[in-house]
Amino acid sequence: MKVVPTLTPRAGLRVLVTAGASGIGLVIANAFAEAGARVHVCDVSEAAIAALRDSGAPITASVADVADKDAVERVFADVERELGGLDVLVNNAGIAGPTGGIDELDVAQWEQTVDINLNAQFYFARRAVPLLRAAPDGGAIIALSSVAGRLGYAYRTPYAATKWAIVGLMKSLAIELGPCGIRVNAIQPGIVKGPRIERVIAARAEKLGVSYDEMEKEYLAKISLRRMTAPQEIAALALFLCSPGGGGISGQAISVCGNVEVL
């Protein structure tokens, strides 16, 4: 082993990214592809997948609702056909869920948040593990949680509950799969630049009866670095966790958030 192990993944790594045709997932998928990995993504949006294909990126894709067990089976059929196996699963898919007091939340919205944010993580991990066991260098699972998976988040209880649950799933799988050489970690993004956080801020501002600008300033005031996180910073950690330099890291929930102090 080198004195300082390489900090980038090996070329040819076979990677599946859920919800990988837009947003953070697309940034992660492109980062792996640029590092020489072979990447497959799935996404519920046919338009996003069409745009990805039109972009010319060397990434294969499947249209799939991650909360649909049959769709997950089809994704893995595509993965085995396109990649011939799997080295890394990035369980990225998730939604913001509803904003409201616990006694105001719609049951269907609660169930949808659990289905997409948590159940899908189980569906994909369950199908990925047999392939990861066969990975030559030991496989890896990266689960996207959130700072809302380490802090309480008033009026966003469905989202926070699922993001805490992802950490519990990850830590349990790290113990279960470690003897097979499979490493399991979670990334906990903070307030990430992009359209999604803009919608979240707008919804919370409306709920609390303040302006968007006031709500945004309140969010930034809770971050030690006083800035939002760039999606590329999350992708950089995902690459590191799959590199030789990250080979000893498992069972960890790592925040990339500028140190969000409270939500």
C-alpha cells in the first residue's frame, strides 16, 4: 500500500445511483463517470432521463419509481445487462415530503415520504447486496440521509423520521455486511443549493407567515459557515468513500453541511 492511498476510485468501478438523472444524484453520477467509473442511474422522470441521454454523458439509465418493487427488479435487470455486476450502490432517491404540524399532515403524504425515502433504500440494498458480495475489491453502499437525520426538524416530521431511519439502516448493514468486505456509510447533506431547497424554504416561510428572504436568512444563520452546500461537495465525499483512501470507513454518518447547528 502507498504511504498515502489514492483518494479517487479505481477506473471501471460499476456504480448505480438512484434518482440519478437530476439534482444531487446527477452531480454524483457525473462525478463517478468523470473519474472513470461505469455508471447506471434510475429516475422516475422520463424527461430527466431523456435530457441525460441527450447530454451525451457516458451513463446508462432506467425509468423507475423507486417505491415500486417491480420497477426495482427491472432496474437491476438493466444493471446486470449494462454493467455486468455492481461495485457501488448510491441510494440517493428521496423527496422533501409535506410541511405542517403533526396534526395537520395528510396520511397519504406521510406514507409516500416513507415509501420513497426509506422503503426504497431497503428495496435497492436488498437487491444490490448479492452483487456487491461478488465485487472484486469489496462493495460499498452510500445512503443519502440529511442533517435532518441528526437534528430535530419541526413541521418536517415525515422527512426527518425517514432520514433518521436511514442512519439506523446504514449502521445495522455496516455491521451485518462488514465481514463480507462491504462498507456502508451515509452522507448527511445540509442546506444544498438548488431548486429543491428553494421550494422547502418557500413552504416553511408560508407556514410561519414570513417572507422567503427572511426564511432564507434564518436558514443561513443556523450554519456555522453561513453558506449553503454545493452538490459537488457531496459528490466529492461519495468519490472519496469509494476510493482506497476511504477503504477503512464504514458505519459512519458524515455531514457535508458547513456545520448546521439546528434546524
